[in-house]
Amino acid sequence: MILTVTLNTALDITYGVKALRPHASHRVTEVTERPGGKGLNVARVLAALGHETAVTGFAGGPTGEQVRAGLRGTERVRDALVPVAGPTRRTIAVVDATTGDTTQLNEPGPLITPAEWAAFQESYERLLRSASAVALCGSLPPGVPVGAYATLVRAARAVSVPVLLDTSGEPLRRGIAARPDIVKPNADELAELTGSHEPLGAMKDARRRGAHSVVASLGAEGLVALTPEGEWRAPAPDRLSGNPTGAGDSAVAGLLSAWVEKLPWPDRLARAVALSAATVVAPVAGEFDRATYEDLLAKAEVRERAEAG
Amino acid sequence: MILTVTLNTALDITYGVKALRPHASHRVTEVTERPGGKGLNVARVLAALGHETAVTGFAGGPTGEQVRAGLRGTERVRDALVPVAGPTRRTIAVVDATTGDTTQLNEPGPLITPAEWAAFQESYERLLRSASAVALCGSLPPGVPVGAYATLVRAARAVSVPVLLDTSGEPLRRGIAARPDIVKPNADELAELTGSHEPLGAMKDARRRGAHSVVASLGAEGLVALTPEGEWRAPAPDRLSGNPTGAGDSAVAGLLSAWVEKLPWPDRLARAVALSAATVVAPVAGEFDRATYEDLLAKAEVRERAEAG
């Protein structure tokens, strides 16, 4: 089983409106909702690829109940969320039908008590015993210590479970020092972590800070990987238009599934870029188009960095 | 017991944001939520005035459950909502901390099936047997016939229960023809109903269309009542600043509570304007400030229209 951790789970709500105008009243023409938070997205993609998964993190209040209800219908995704008193957050994406643009409103998430954080860690350590890999994803809800990911990385490494960290800011800075197997920052997150706006230099710095491998999504350039086994670049396919929501989570699912299948780095990266691109073109945010995925996977060209120049 | 009907109940959610900018991502700094829909607001104010109330309408899905949970804590408000399969709507008010302005996003509400509408009517007729008055409030959810309020007004009049109608558009046009005891439109709703932008002429027209009494809220002018017993004007108090959300619902509660207490029209209007103003100044939207209410009630001057000129 692959374990994904989403400390700040969410109910992702999408509203369609004709045109968003501040200070006006709007009739919402379309409402869709689904369980969200990066680790839940990763688990859904892993499950679609045929991997057994378990999702953990926190769920509380009526919104937490809706998240759990939404997970019950998903094959190969086991709900291992830890109940908390505070309410799970909602995120609202308001899509303007006129411009196609999205305005995002994110609730902060529940306040986690020290006892709830302790209960989570106990449950996490139990889940690690049957995990082949673990992904630690997304922001921290209020109350969780900023060094939380460092603690969770150490616990995974103590029992030799490969661990991927996908977060930003101070939680990334602290987490990376605990030596995760993979971190997957984008250019902005790298710059925030290292102070350098030169991605390759920043990636090298991230490895010096503790990450065994750094896989960075550099927009149109695609994925770049600096690893103990070598350096690779997997260019993004051309002419993709669509909704980028969840593309990064699909890349994480690609890396992690190929890792537990013991595929070499070039195959991991090929899967990650193909899944990511197939997510952008899928009509539903966060899902991937299987035909596009298989097509792009067959065509993916991963080059060693020395060759790529 | 006073019965209030809210066919399109809601969970009213308020988000505080620093500044709302279309197409940007926002961290919501404050989240508050409470059961909403005009009839539920009316019932809460009636209950605060000491009246036993029952609320009916529809509730469905997880949001309906949250509305019901929110009602459980409210003394003297009995939950008589009828369960439906579709999900109760959410309304989201995004308050911009920089400008103080509010942007409103309203979900459409559940699709009501013919069987659910029939079940509601049966329950409504049972509730009428122990009602001293009934208020029919707000918009209709999808699936409910546009003549719904006419049907509900007739059922109330058939068992001699006084009925107040507070809605707009075609549901008001149809409902008024069934001869409700009171309608409570504002200037816009009167204009839409009658085609006349001259409020007094429009009020007379509304009476000709079937309303026994018309009580119109004319903004700064206050309340004007045309009734079989006479015509009155109750000016709004000066210099009120605050949140007008729920002020109209408080006026309905004032009219209806004074009606069942058998107070004459001037006392009904005095209570309505004082409650309405005390709602505007209250810090929480839809609640009223009791000290302000009592103060304004003592000072309220209701004049006969002949004198008022």
C-alpha cells in the first residue's frame, strides 16, 4: 500500500458563475464538489493506476464527514483519516464563464490540538508498517508544529519507507533537513527555499540541505531531476491547454508509483510528465485522461542532463 | 405557535478576506455560518421576542443536516423541515476587509420532486392546525410550482390562519391573487409587481390585486401601511449605520408578533421599524440589538397617513 498524508484535507467546491463582479450578488449556475487536498489527489491517481492506497491526515465537522463520504466511493483508496474536533476546510473555486478565469477562496482549516497531533503520529507510525512508500503533501493546518514534516520524514526513514515531500515555505525548509528521498518543488518554491532564482543552482542547494533527490517542475521546461543516480530532464509535451489543477499531484503519483514498481529514474520521470499533462487536458479538474496519458507515455523523451546541455 | 415557511432554506456562510480580487487566490481569515433563508431569520427574531415558532420548508443533503443542527440550539424554534433528496443550498457572503463591501454567491437550491412538494403540503396543512399565524418567505427552489405561494395562502385562509407573504417576482404576483392578509414588498418589488415606480400608487394596486394589507419598506422613509383599518407611516430612525442583512425579516417578525398579540396597526408598525433598525446596528448579521430595539420602540412615532400628508 502507498500512504499519502494530507494534514489539511479539504472539500473542494467549484462554482460556475456568468461573470464575477466584486460587491455584486451572483446566482451560482453550477456546483460541483469533491474531496481535496494534495495527498487525496495523489491517492486517487495512484488508485487509478492500480495501486492500493491509504489516505491519512485530519477530518472534522460536517465538512470532514463530506470528505469521508466522498472517499467511500473510490476503489483502492482506504480512508485512514484521523478524526478531529475542528471543522475540515472548504476551498471554493469560482469559475467565470465569460473569461474562464478562476477566483479561489481557501478556508484556513481546523485548529489541531496537541492531543490530536499526537494521535495522528501514532496512527501514522502504525500505517507506515504496511506502506511501500509515503507522500507528505500540502500545507499545515493551524496548530500543527511547523516542523511536522521533519518528524514524519524521520519516522518513515526509521522504518526504511521511501518518503516524498511536496510542500512549501517553512514546512519544506524544516522537512528537507530530515533527509527525505524526494522533494518535488516548483520554481517559486525552490526560490523561496534557497533565495536563488536560478533553478538548477537552487536544486543543487536543495540537495545540500538534505534531499536525496530533487525533482522540480519547471513549467514549460518540464521536469528536471537531480538524483544520486544521475541527472535527467523530461520536457513537457507541446501545446497543452486546459486546467492545471492537480497536475503537480499527478506528477507525484507518477514518481511514487514508478518508484515502488522499481522502475529506473527515466521511467519515473516519463510517467510523471505524461500523467501531469494528461491531467491538464482532462475536463474534470484533478482527473487525468487515460488515452492522453498512454499516448504521451509512449512518446516521452527523457534525456540525461549531460546530453541535454 | 407562529409558523414560518422557507422553501429555499440555506446555510449562510460569511467569509472575511483582506481584499477580494477576481482571478486571485485568497486566504479566508474568518468563517462564520448559520442556518439561513428569510423564514428562518423571521423565526429566530420571533423566538427572541418570546414566541413559540415552528419552521418548515425543505432540508436535504449534508448542508441540510448542518441547517438542522444549527436550529437544534435555538430555543422556541421547532424544526419542522421536510427532508428532500437534493442538497440544501449554501450562500456565501465574501466581506472585503479593505472596502467593507460584500460579494454574494448563492447556490440555486435542491431540485424538488412533485412527491416532495406533495409531502410538504401535507405537512404544512397539519402544522397550520396549531398555528396562530404563518409567514411565507423568500424564493422558490427549482421544481416547486411558481404558483406555490397561492396554494399555501389559500390553505391558510381556509383554516382562518392569518398569512403574511414576503417574496418577489412571479411567485409574489401569483401569491397576492390568493388574498394574503399582509404582503411586505420593498420599492423594487412593488415596481416589478405593478410596473409603477410611484410607491403609493403601486401599493394601492397591490391591494387591488388581492392583498388585504400592504406594508412597504421604503428605505429611509420607513414603513408605510395601507390596510382595511387605515393608512399609517412609521419613519425610520435617523443615522443608522451597520449591516442591513435581515432587517426586512425582523420587520416581518415585528408585524407578525404584534398581530398575534392583537395589537393595533400603529403598534405593529412601531415594533417592525424598531426591530428592523435594531437589526441594522447589531454586530452579527440578522440578529438584533435588544437595547436599541427597546429604546427605538419607546421613541417610535407612527402617524396616520392623512396627517402625514
